[in-house]
Amino acid sequence: MKLLVSVPTGVYSNSVYLPYIWALLKTHLELNYNKNVDVTWLDPIFLKTHEASYCDIFLTSNYTWNWQENLELTRNVKKLNPNCYVIAGGPQVPFKDKKVFDLYENVDALCFQEGEQVLSEFLYRFTNNLDLDIDGIILKTNPNKTIKFAKKLNLNDCHSPWKYCFNDLMRFSKEIHSHTKRVVVALETNRGCPYKCSYCDWGMDITSKIRLVNEDIVFESIEYISKLQPDTITIVDANYGSFKHDLDYVKRIVKKKQETTFPESVIFFGAKNNKKLVNDCYKVLFDDGLIGMIQVSFNHTDTEVLKNIDRDIMRRDKFMEEMQESFMVGIPLVGFLILGNPGDTIEKWKTAWSDLLEMGFHEDIKVSDFFVLPNAPAAQPEYIEKFKIKTHIRNHADTFKNRDFVKGELIVESYSFSKEDFKEMQLISAFIQGTHILSITKFVAMALYHNKEVSYKTFYEDFMQFETIDSILCPVKEHLDDYMSDPDSIKFIKFQGVHVLYEDFIYLSCLKKLDSIYEELEKYLHIYFNPLLVTNLITFSKNSILNLNADGSAESNFHLDYDLRKYFKTLLTLPPTVQYDKDPVKKSTHILISDQRLGQKKEINFDKINNLDNIRDHVLRAPNFRHQTTYWL
Ligand code: SF4
């Protein structure tokens, strides 16, 4: 009996996950399951270029980035063998929905929990013509059965799939690299999450007790993983840094990196509390160049909103105290917000932005739309009813270039905000990202906040009313209107013929009209600062971005009457939430920009950056790399 597993990776088309699900299932069936099952394992589908092949059983693992592709593969598999039995699993399958088989029309059964034991038992029964209607499975022939979960695995007994399937995985790794793509590996040290954030479906295992993989097996997996030459290891635990051994694991990864040069980077999702250990993990990885930033997921700062999304799980005071520690570690901190939370309003959204800026998140603040994942609490009818949620479906990607768009359903209205409010909130995010985060007004806003107690909210509300800004925002507003009304539209707007994010459009348009913006800003600042300091603040701001002269060259030196370089360095290194009320020191200063760079990286040839198209194409990056857009240090 030929068995084919499909787990294609899609969204980040340059990064491909090794087929962990396939390896888990094979390892469990052959080492843990106590009955003989006669199957021939075909090479799994893990690259987008892989095609369906003849098989008797087809298993698909579905998530946001591959479920559409899996449906297409399923159709093709059925063409090759109409009798092929198809089982779909993974978080993207809405197994509680009575109409699930309308969407998954060629699928014969669904697996709605971790697959190792359930599918092993299913395959045994399938090959022996026994009853297939077991716990953990819904058959198309019995779609209305009472859902019953099978007993969860004791992960302590499991073997390392990275060791057991090593030779095959090595072949797959080489295949991925031969396509000049990055190899990504999912390292799992535990399963489950005690929380139930409403937007999350963490492996359909939220609100559950954490089960640990045996420590020796994790260390063994790290050994074998490093031999696979992965570019990235993603630790897929829900709350990494909850256990003491988590620090030992990352130390082992660092050791392997020193020995083999792999991996290049590590991603993990830090525990919501217990930040001390999380920070220690970050520090170990940062010191060896395996991470470049820490993402701090606030999602919002308003109590009612956080309650609505079941995210009031962090003890606020303790969290802030521990965040100070993260800051002191010296790693760039990136704040993270979600747009579309029930309970949000325009005012609350502006305040959330202001809060994060006051805390000191000036390098980057990322925003995600609220995607309704099929098995998340937010997708359940009672949640939708309670918060009067309306959604729309759009093609989505985090950046335009080299990405596949995937269909996603996102919240655009709730009891507390209308679709018009939603548009305004989108605009506010793009505006602050395009102006503050990308440094057009970062330093001015910081001086106003620290020195004159003008909140970031007040400043950006005022700034948004500038005449020049209004002309820049007009096309974005029009685009947002289209985006809301046209189901085929995407949230990218063209700047000089090329699709960019809204915030990049705003940033580039500001560069185009920089003189008018700073002229208006100068008038505004006179209310607060003396004329000389105003001129200095504008000069400093102008030169802290890649400000091109008419001939396309970048400014290479400038003069100040105040020591603003020292002043802003002080502000940027203040611990979170600390306000600095001292005036900038008057001191004649000449700044020579000799060390042009993008954050900590220097791979850009600045001589070739001589127009806005170059800035758009080579300097601006995906949002998660925005902290690298600093022009000079
Ligand atoms: S977002 Fe994180 S903490 Fe919240 S339920 Fe999901 S995995 Fe758990």
C-alpha cells in the first residue's frame, strides 16, 4: 500500500520546512506502534514544485499557507487513482463545521488531533479491512458523529524523528538547497499551551497541559538537525523559556553552530511570563548572532480588548519589570500589535501605538491583521455572535516581492468599530510606521515627548493634519476604499510603478516631499522649542534618514549647535517607560557620516543608492527587518 504525505511550504517561498510531520508519523509507526502495518512510504511532498503521484493513501497536513495547494494536490491524486483514500489533518481543517466536507470535497476522512497514534491505528485498520471510525477521526460517511479525542501521546516515550529518518531528511535538505532555497527545521521540545488567546489555534492544542519531550531525545535531535545543515531552526513550542532545560537546549544549538556553522538563525516564541529565562535564551542566541531582535507581543494595551481576546494572561507590572531586563540585554526590541481585536476603537488604537512608543519601541512595531483561523476560539459561532464580528476574505502576503499570496479571513468590524474605523486604524498604523519607525519624525517626536511632555498620540494626530501629509495619505485612503470593497484587491499600493506596503509608500512619498514636510514641521515646533533648537532638530532628522540631494548623492556631513547625537543616544538607550526631562546640551558639533550602514549589516553599496527607486528596492525591507534601515550610527 503506497502512502504519500503532503506538507508543502508556501508563504515564505524562499524558505522550506523539512517534512517533520512525515518523519514523526514514520518514526511512530515503525518504532512506537505495536502492530505491523504494511505500507510503502513514498517521498513526501514538501516543495511547491513537487507533484501528486499514484498512491493508495494520501495524507495532507494543512495550515494557512498550504491548504489550497493541498486541495489541488488532492484533486490530482484522485485523478491518478480514483480509489485513493484521502485524509486531511492540521489546524486549517474546520473539523467542527458541519459543512467541512463541502470545502474538503475530495477528502474521505479528517484527523483532528496530533496524528502519530491516531493515524498509525487508522493505517493498521485500513490495511486489514477493519472499522475505520475511530476516535480522533471523522469519516465522510459519518460526518455527524460525536467528536471524541483519542488519548494523547506520552511524548516522553517518543523517539527522535530527526535521527530515525536522518538519511531521507538529508536527501531532502540537499534537494531544498539545490533549489537555492533555505532549509528550515521545526524543533519541538513540548506540546500544548495552557492559554486560549482567541486568535490562536496552536496546533489545535491550546488550553491544554504541557507535555514534554524527553530531554535526551531533544539533545539527540539537535545533534542530527545540525548535520542536516539547516539555515533556520524554528522552535515550535508555544511558550519557550518556561523550563530550565530550554536554556540548555539553546546552548547546545549555539555549540553546534560553532562546530558546523549551522544554523544561521533560530526563531522561538517566548513564554509570556518567566521572562528571566526567556531573556537568558535570547542573550545566548544573540551573542552568537543567531537572533537579531526580540519580538514582544502586546497585541494591544487596552484592558477590555485584551480581555476580549483572552490575552489578559500577563501580569502587567511583572512583565514591564522583566521587559526592562530584555532591554538591558541590548537586543533590538520589536513590539507587536494586532489590528481588528473586538473591543478596539480608533482612540484605543492610537493609544496603543502611543503606549508602545512611550515604552521605548522605536526600532520597529509590527502589526498583524486579526486572521480568523478555523479552529481558533475567534472562529466559533458564539464568539462571532458575542462580539458582533464581521470578516472579509482577501489574498494576503507580508511583502509583495517573492511571496505567494494566500487567502485569509480577517476581522473588519466588531461591536466597537465599524469598517470605516477599521480603515482609519489601518491608516494610522501605516502612517506611524512610515514616519516614526522609518525616522522621518522619530527624533522630533521623541524630543517633544521627553522634553515637553507632548504624547506621541497628540503629536501624530497633529502631524497627520499637515497639508503635505494629507496629499500623501489621499492615495492610501483611496486604495483602502478599494481594498475593502473589492475581494480581489491586495493591501499593496504602487510607488513609481512597483507594489509596496502602505507604510513604505508613505515613507517614500515623504522623502519626495521632505522639504515641504519639514517646513510645516518647523512652524509646528516653534510652539515648543527655541528657533535654534528647532533648526537643529530638523537638520538632525533630515540627516538621520537616507536623504538624497538633487544630484542623487547622500548628505555626508552636517553641523549642529546642540549635541543632539548624544541627546538622542541617551533617549534611545533609556530603559522602557523612563522619561528624560533634561534639555539637549548646547555645544557646537560637526557630524561626518562616514559609516553608512543598514542597522548592524553593511551589505548595501550606498554609492548605488541615488534615487527613490533604489531606496524602495534595496533599502526598504519586509517589516520584520525594518530595524535595519538605520542609515548611520
Ligand atoms: S498565542 Fe501563544 S499563548 Fe496564546 S494560546 Fe496561542 S500558543 Fe498559547
